[in-house]
Amino acid sequence: MTKKILSVQNLSLFFDKRKIFSDVSFDIERSDKIAILGPNGSGKTSIIKILLGFQKQSSGNVLHFGEKSYSYLPQYFHAIESMNLTVLNFLQFTNAIAMSLDDSINLTKISHLLKYDLNSLSGGELRKVLMAKTLLSGKEIIFLDEPTCWLDSESQKEFYQLIFNLQDKTNCAIVFITHDFNLNKKLFTKIVSF
């Protein structure tokens, strides 16, 4: 039997009088692999921000069960150039509650990047480092906002494999936001379409 972690009930969002989305409902259970699928501007990122408490919905309810131990990989991340952090230093600034730093580094295969300055990484390398950081802090749900947007096709395949191997090992739910309508939907337990 799976354990419900979060329930979204009739969620709606409006900016001024413009409808972004309305009456969205779904549950997230412990072993779920959920794809939130929709075109650009359909409110996919906004719904995740609502679930995480960063944004307020116009109507509807979000019910949390359990610890509320979530992590979030944003679509965009801008390193602060003046910080001069190595990848290892950046990762060490995370409260590792879901797994050890070594496990996160090994799962994401970034050990060769640890000594490099965060600002010197390519887009794909940075995505992998951000994924390693995300893995450290979420025990129940990992939200991934367009996680493959900066990756080439081979790296995308590796990333999908990493995500699903991780889910099998940690038993946390994965919520994957994408506008890629060619996504292999068989990989997911639920599809939430916008």
C-alpha cells in the first residue's frame, strides 16, 4: 500500500483576471513518478511554487501529510560570481537529511567536478551539480522543474536513468515538470496535463 504525501484539490490560479489554470486535482504518493506536462506559460512552475509554499493559490486546497521534507530543482539558477565557491563547497552548504554527500556525489557522477569553481561549469554540468544538491535535502518529494532543459540528448537519457534509479533507491516521490510532449509517458505513474 502506498502512502499519500500530498493532495491537491481543485487548485486554481489567476493573475489579475487572467486564468493561469483552474480546478487542478491530484495526489502525490510515496512511490509516484509524476510528470506535470504542458506548454510554456501554462502554470506548471506556479503550481509547484504553490505546493512548496512560495506562492499563494487563488482557490483550492493543498493538504500535506507527513514531514513536508521536499526538495526543489528550479528551472533557472544563477550562481553569484563573486562567491567563488567550488562545487564541493556549494554542496556542503546543504543540510544533508535525505542521503549523505558522498552518496549524492556518486549517484550524480560529479566527483570529477568537485574542485572546480561553480561559475566555471557548463549548463549540463551545473544541472548535475544542482541535482546532487537537490538529492541531499528531500526525503519525501523531489520537484524537478524542466531538469533536462540544458542537457544534450545523451545527457538527458542519463538524467532520466539517474532520476528513476534514485526513486527506486530512496522511495521518494518524483514530480517532473516538462513541456516535452514527446516524453515517454510509460516512465511515469501519473501524468498531470495542463
